[in-house]
Amino acid sequence: MNKDQEIIQGFRSSAKTMGLLFVTIALICNFIPAIYVSTITGQFPSVGQLLQLWLAAAAAFGVGYIVQPVSFFPIVNMAGTFMCWICGNVGEVRAPAANMAQKVTNCEQGTPKAEIMSCIGICASVFVTVIMISFFALVGAQVMPLMPKFVMKMFGFVLPCVLGAVYADLASKNFVLGVIILLSSLAGIMIVPKLGIPGGLTMLINIIIAVLIARAYFMATNKK
Amino acid sequence: MEVKDIMNSPMLWVMSSFMIINIFLMALMFFRLCLKNADKMGIPREECMTGFRSAVFTSIGPAFAPVIVLIALMAVLGGPTAWMRMNDIGAARTELAMSAIATGMAGSSLEAGKLTMLGFVFALWGMALNNSGWIVIGGYGAPSLNKAVEYLRDNFNAAWVKLFMAAAALGLFSTLLGNAIIKKGVVNQKNLFAAIVSFIAMLIIGRIFKGNKKIQEFSLGLAMLVGMFCAAMFM
């Protein structure tokens, strides 16, 4: 066990070096198309306009910049976090993939093996999405209309289905807690926006409530 | 030069490809790093590949979500931009909302035929600025988040930290699930039905085929398919 801890420290420090490098490259790549189009058309937004754009973005999504990486961290760990916040689709693709990779290899949450497996799962999901999105970007416009209507209708339900299945898997480890937290989160989604709190904060509030519920549950079950 | 010509120009495909190459290389390097460290820990290669296969199969279904938006986004902002933005960070509705805000600021609109060159330029800058929020905070913040988790592990009761992490994950996924079912305070019954079927299917697969490793590898994908099929069939 101690040897594993040592190895995982080494893994983390390599992941950190690599991650920071790729994050920096991604940050540059992120602006290349905008700079290119502005250069060939000669239409550059002014500094004031850029600031205005940035403010609009931050106002609409700024809460997410902080809340989302923090929320997903326990599931995807550090190496996964680097990839997730460049590649996106974290809730619906990355986290389920990480979760399944851990599950089939019988990992216990929080162990070094679980950390490696979740990273393997996220890498696998990145390969899949890059290949699929690139394929459909090249030929998709022609292929999509050929899909049967029933299949298209099925795809309309991708999100509730993947999240329903993931939740079943997470909750099966502790069913009572899973059900209580699900109910509290559903209540949160209904109530929080009505209190005038920005919608982006609902996730954070629900997580805090979930942790408080778990604390109460922990106190109650440990005393017995 | 017309905006339509630039939107789908070969050079813009090239300019947009850097991000995707970077993403692919990153996953490849991390995958190698994982395998190397798994070897050191004595985790058999076969086990790593089992995890890998399962994650691949699990991702194929949900990956259709960005693919469908890709097709929609291609019509509005052109192939290269849609390709790049669906591969990198930013959910479908985020990208659409951001480009709508940005084009509106340029006095243009995303509606077909109404997008001006300045509107397109603003959309590109707007999405780049918005995405850098996640890249900067998520990317550069990852090491500090790791420190916070290590601090938790070192200073608190191990059983509690485990429960804490599990509860945080439950809180997160119940919110995501809730958002997929409840739209603007109203329960979408079709989505609710789909989620319940997948939920039950996953539990059943987990119980009945507990010992069958091959089926467990595909369980999430299977549960999803069952839910999607039933919802499309009965709703």
C-alpha cells in the first residue's frame, strides 16, 4: 500500500508537468481561429469590445468556471481535471467513462488504483469523442438525414438515460443516502431559482447540502 | 469575401485543427503515463485494457449528444468552428448561447443568412474568451484542488472522507440528472420515464449479472440503450 502511495505521488507530479504544458498549448490554440479570421478580414474587435465580450461571458458562465472543476474533482482527480476542462462534456461523457473504468476493475474509491483507472477511462472517452465528432464533422451532414426516425428519437433521450444509469450505479453503493440526496437535489433545482439565487449556483448548493446530509448520516450510523 | 466562404474555408479547418491535435496528443500522453504507472503498481495490463474497453463502450452512446449539436452548429457557424468547439470545452447550449450573445453585440444574428462577417468574428472571439475561463481555472487550478483533497485525506477520518467524496458525487449527479428532467421548473415526463427505465435497468444489470465481467463492462451502455429504446417506443 505504501509503495502504491509513493508511485501515485510520482504519477501526480508527472501529470502536473504534462497537464500544465498541454493546458498552456490549449489556451493558445483556443484563440488561433479568432486571430486568423480577424487578420485576414481586418476586423479586429477593439479592446473595449473584447472586455465587453469577456464580461458577458463571465456574467453568463463565470460561476461555472469555478463550480464545475471543483464539483467534478473527486470523480476525475487531477490528471482527469486537466483533460476535462479542455475537452468538455464532463458530466455526460467523461465522468461516466471514468466511473465505469473503475467499476469493472473493482477499484475502491480514493485508492491509487482508482485514480489511475479513472484517468484511463477519461483518455478512452477522449479518443472516442474526438474520433466520432471528427467523423461526423466530415461526413455527418450527409449521413444524419439517412438515420431512421426512430433512432433519431432515441438519441433525444441520451442525457436523461446516461445520467439515470450513472446515478443508479453511484447510489447502489449506498442506496439510502442516494435516494435522500436525489430528493434534496430535485427540491434544490425547484426551489433555488425561485429564491433569486443565480441558477449556476444550484449545483454548488446541492453538493453542499448533500455533504451535510452525509455528515448527519455518518454521525447517526457511527454512534450506533 | 463572403462570410460563408471563410466559415468553411480550408485554412480555417487547418486553424481549428490545432486544438484537436493538442487534445488527442494530451489523451495519448496521459494514457501512456497511466499504463506506465499501472505497471509499477503491479496492475496487469489486461486489467487496464478491461477498464479502457469499458470506458470506450460507455462513451459511444453519450458522445452522440455533442454529435447531434455538431450538425446543428455546422449549419450556423460552419464546419471547422463547430468541429473545434464540440471537441473542446463548452457544452452545446453554452456555445450557442455565447455565440448568440457575441453576434448580438456585433449587431448581427445567428439566423441563417443574417450572420455578418463582424458577427462571425465576434462569435469566434466570444467563444474563445468564454472557453479560456474553464481552461485557466480548471487547468491551472487542478494542482491546488489536488492539494485540498490531499489535505482532507491526511487530516480527517478516512471513512468520513470517503463518504464526503461519495456524497459530493451524488449531489453533483443528482443535480445533472434533475436538470435533464426538470426544465424551467416543470417536470418533462418523457425524460423522467427515460431516466427511470435506465436507472432500473442499471440496477438490474448490476444485480443479476454481478459475476459476469463482460456484461458489467458494457452495463452502462446497455442500461442507456434500454432506456432510450423504451422512451422512444412508449413516449
